[in-house]
Amino acid sequence: MTDGGKKFLWGVVAGIAAAAFIKTDTFRKGCAKVVAGGLQLKDDAKEYFETIKEDAEDVKAEQDAKANA
């Protein structure tokens, strides 16, 4: 058997193993946790940047008030 043929067979075996693993509950639960973590991170980041935006607007308003006084 040629080297290319061996690589092809290993690829087929790896593909079958991956397909079997993807169908397991453990994999699904793991994916759900990763997605949930990503969504939580997105929400936390959005909240953090909103706070920064509000602080920047406050600083700008203070500077405008001082400039007009």
C-alpha cells in the first residue's frame, strides 16, 4: 500500500471516529457549555463597555460645563 493510501485510510478512520464522538451527549453538553460561556462573555463585555461609555459622557459633560462657566 502506498503512503497516500495509508493516509487516506487514516483519514477515513479519523472521520468515522469524529462522527461517532459528535453524536455523544458529552460532546453536545460540552458544546452547550462553550456556547453559553461565549454568550455570557458577550453580555459581560457589552455591559462593561456601556459603563465606559457612560463614564466618558460624564467626563465630557463636566468639561463642557467648565468651559461654559
